[in-house]
Amino acid sequence: MSNKVSIKELKECIELSTGELEEFEPYNIFINMKAGEVVSVPTKFIQMIENGENPEDLEEWEVSDFKICEDIVKNSDNYVDIPNEDEINEDDIMREFCFSFKDKKVLEELSIAINGDNPLRKFKNILYEKGIYDEWYDYLDEKFIEKIQAWCERNNIDYVE
């Protein structure tokens, strides 16, 4: 790869791909290995191109996305799918966070929360009760970035912080 991908940009795209963005319209997010850029394109355009369909009446911004999709399909070796939520598993990070506590009472409460019904809600309730909510998000952010870096290294993708 001639350029390095930004870990920060990649992290933001992964978070979007598992959150609000998918609620509106499915998107595929790739790393352009030649340019070191993260590109996000509507899934429907990829499918149209793969099916040999030509769109009609595209908005100006859609034309650009469609051209990127054509390049993705034509030059697929130049693109890599970003890691998905299975590869960056927040549940594993949540468990690691729980077991990082030396305070046995906090460890026990968090462990019970994540192993019961509605684990995320109960986990967050305990974070608020114990005043460790910010500590959780700092930990999550750090581990999320570590997992992205490890994924980049496994896929021979150069990156910058």
C-alpha cells in the first residue's frame, strides 16, 4: 500500500457501520489500499454494478459514489472490507473491562450484570452507580483502537494514529 490509513478514520467508519448509518441505508465500507483512504458506498450501487444494471436519475453526490463502486468492482484487489463487529467484539472488551478490576465487589457486580438478562443495560447501570462510566469509555476506546491496529497488521495494512 502506498499510503497509510488513518486509525481514527477507520474507527469512526466501523462505529458508523454498526450504528445509525445502517438504519437508513446499508453501506459497504472499504479501504482503498492504493490511496490509503476509507471509502463508504451504498450497498445498492455495488449490487447494481455486479448485476450489470445502470442507474437512472442519480443525484450529483450519488454519481461520485457510483463511480467509486465501479472501481471497487473492477479493481477489487485494491480494496479491503473494513473489520466488522464480529472482529471488533465489544462484548469481549466489556468482559475484559470487568475482569480488570481489583475490587472484588465491583468485579462481582459487573460479572453478574454481563451474564444475566439485558447485560448491556445492567452493565451501564452499574457503571453509573459506581461512577466508572468515563473509565469504561476510555477503556473501550483504547481496546477498540488496539483491535483495529491488530486487524491492520494481520492484513498488512499500514496505518497512522
